[in-house]
Amino acid sequence: MHPMNINWWPSILAADPLQFREGLEKIRTAGLSGVHLDIMDGHFVPNISFGPSVVRAITQNYPELFRDVHLMLSRPEDFIPKFIESGAQSITIHIEIAEDSLKNSLKLFQKYSIPYGLAINPETPLEALTPYLDNPPHHVLMMSVHPGFSGQAFIPETYQRVQRLRQQYPNLLLCLDGGINPKIAQDFLPFGVKDFVVGASFFREA
Ligand code: DX5
Ligand code: ZN
């Protein structure tokens, strides 16, 4: 179902919220090494998910699972230290937030020496990333749905966007997030994409 030459990052948001432990066991049983944690503030995206206490509980109970935290927050700088204290090992923020929030967040990543990613929404011009790629982030998280909910349909324009970004930045680590299933992921392998977030296709399909 999920080929192994790919790094799958299951998004716990798509698991049964009353059975997160079961979801985490599923990740472990599948032999995967990390979990994607979608944090939403009800402002940057029209949904609220969970906060640092959930990240902390996962850290304590599943210390071997790498915690990849995706912050869909308008002001991530207010929470970055808290998420790091709670066990986040990589943090992604969005390029669409206000410039001062972005800059303050980058300073915090440097201060705490934590690998960080920059996420870009489907409608945001790729050029928005340009000023931030001279000093490259650990990864770029290309959104292939409008963020806020798991279980949405993959947006096909993502193919062209990935192709364009890849041409400009051949060495950038690119990860895709939203509506991904194994079949769609296979189509991105020729573009050198090996990292995929999987929500519904991992947790809700047999
Ligand atoms: C979207 C989140 C994604 C999403 C993944 O807001 O960032 O991580 O929940 O779930 P699927 O794969 O179901 O789109
Ligand atoms: Zn995500």
C-alpha cells in the first residue's frame, strides 16, 4: 500500500481523535519513523486542532517517533519555544504570514538550532519563497490542498509548481502535504520528491 522507497509522514490529524494512541501504533507497526503534527489556530486557517500538550504526550509515549510540527498559525513566534520544549524536532511555518512574524520565527529557529521548513499554499506565487531560499531552510512544504482539513482532494496544479521549483532549486528538499496517496506520490518521484505527508490515505483507508 505505501511503498518503502519514500518517506511517509502520517498526519495524526487524520486519525480518530479519540484514538490517537491507536493511530501512533499504526505508524509504528508500519515501520515509519516520524509523525506530522498539524497545529491550527483558527485564524491562519479556518480550523483549530491541538496544541503543545498533545505534542508533549506523544514525545513522552513515543520518543522514537520523529515529531515534525506544521504550524498553521498567524503568529508562530508566540509558540515556537513552547513546541520545542514539548518535543518538536522540526518545525514548519508558512510563507504567507506577516514578514515580521516570519523573521522573528527564523531568529528563534536559529537560536534553538532546530531544522525548519517553509510551507507554501497552493495559490501563493512561488516567488514568495525566493528571498528565503538564499539561506536554505531544511525543507519546503508544498501544500497540495488549501490547509485546514485532512481528507481534501489533491490539487493537480501542484505538478507544475513542483516542476518549476525543482528546476530553479535542484537540491531543495521538497515535501508534499495534502490529498496525497501512494499513486499520486509515485508521479512525483521523477521530480526528486521523496517526502510526503499522508493523512486520510494512511489512516482512513484499509
Ligand atoms: C492540511 C494539513 C495536512 C493534512 C493531511 O491542512 O496540513 O497535513 O491534514 O491530510 P490529507 O492527506 O488527508 O490531506
Ligand atoms: Zn500538514
